[in-house]
Amino acid sequence: MGSSVAVRCWGAAWLVVVATHLGALAAHAATLADVTQCLLAPLLAAALVAATRWPRTAAVRWALAGLGASFLGDAAPRLLAGDGAFLVMVACFLLAQVAYVVAFARYARRSVLRTRPVVLVAYGAVLAVLVGLCAPHAGALLVPVAVYAGVLTAMAVLATGLGPVGAVGGAVFLVSDALIALARFVPGWDLPGQDLAVMATYAAGQCLLAVAVARTGRRRAVTAVPARPAERRVAALDNVVPLVVAPRVPA
């Protein structure tokens, strides 16, 4: 099976599972929702693996590590209850965010950190408002929540270095986790369709980040190869195949 065909197959499977998961949430089918949520990260990781070829870039490897930690964050808390489950989820997704930060840090010079530092004010404001809203009712969980929020915001900032797709993916992922925090710690928070909003933004954010990593890895593979001989240039162009909906970059 060709790599591009494999990417389409894994991508299609992921889309089916996302649709099934959101439908299960809407129908309050808890067991189906649990099972499909645990499949989201592995299927996306499989698509990213299929979309890239050895030797994979460090960004791809770290992104795969982030998806692995995300799977643990989706699955492990189901074995626990109460604050224990929440702390395990935060710990697993903290590892995921750290992996994404490491993956995206190599593109920091192309991020808003260097290109538009004034935008950092907006990210800082979002972080301050989120922690400020959660702090009065977080109790002993305030420190881990604040640390997670800081790393999550750093991930979103660095994701801008992957281009518009990465920037949107990081921002959407930030929204998803912010909704979880607000529901957990802000009394009276009652967003209609809260669970659907959380999971839709979570799935979209993860997918967009994976697509951005694949695209950026492809551009680096192309520019890293000398213009001669022609055979090597063609090989580099084919080093990374498109992920899900990512178009091939012109030679």
C-alpha cells in the first residue's frame, strides 16, 4: 500500500471515529464515547507515521510523543475517580504539552515570539484571565493547573512558528483545555453542549497540529537537500507525504 493511500485510510478512520465520538456524546452513549475517545490519538499518530518516512524529523518524533501522552490522558483517568482522575489527566496532558513545546521550539524564530511579539500580550491576557477565574476555587489543585496553563500557552505561542495551520491548531487546543478548566473550577459555568465543544476543539486542535508538523517537516526536507544531483532532490520531495488534507508542497 502506498504511503499516500495509507495516510488517506488512517485519516478517514480518524474522521469516522471523531464523528462517532461526537455523536455518542450527543446521544449520551457513555461507553461508546469512552472507547472512541481513546482511539483518537492513536489513529492520528498512525496517520502521522504514514505521512512521514524514515528518518523522521525531531519535530515529528516529539509530536508522536505528544500524541502518545494524549492517549494516556484520554485513557488513564477512566481507571480512577475524583481529584485523582483529574490529576492523572493533567499530568498526562502536561507531558503532551511539553512534548509539543519541544517539537515546536525549533521553529521559534518563525513564531510570534520573533515576528510579532506584540501578539504575546493577547496570549498572556488569556493565560491571566484563565488562571484568575480558576484560582479562587482550585484549592490544592491551583499549582498544577497554573503550571499546565502556562505550558499550554507556551505550546500555542510556539505553534505559530508552524504557519497558519499550526497557529490555529495551538489556539483551538488552548480553547479546548480552557473549557475543561472553566467547567471544573468556575461555579455556575454552564456552556450548552460543553462536552461536544471540548471534544470538537480537542480533535480539531490535535489534527491541525499534526498536519502543520507534517507540512513543516516536508518543507525542511526539501530545503535541506542540495540542488544537485536531481535524483536526490526528487527523493527529498517525496520524503514526507501529505497528512489527511495537507497538499503537496511544490518543488
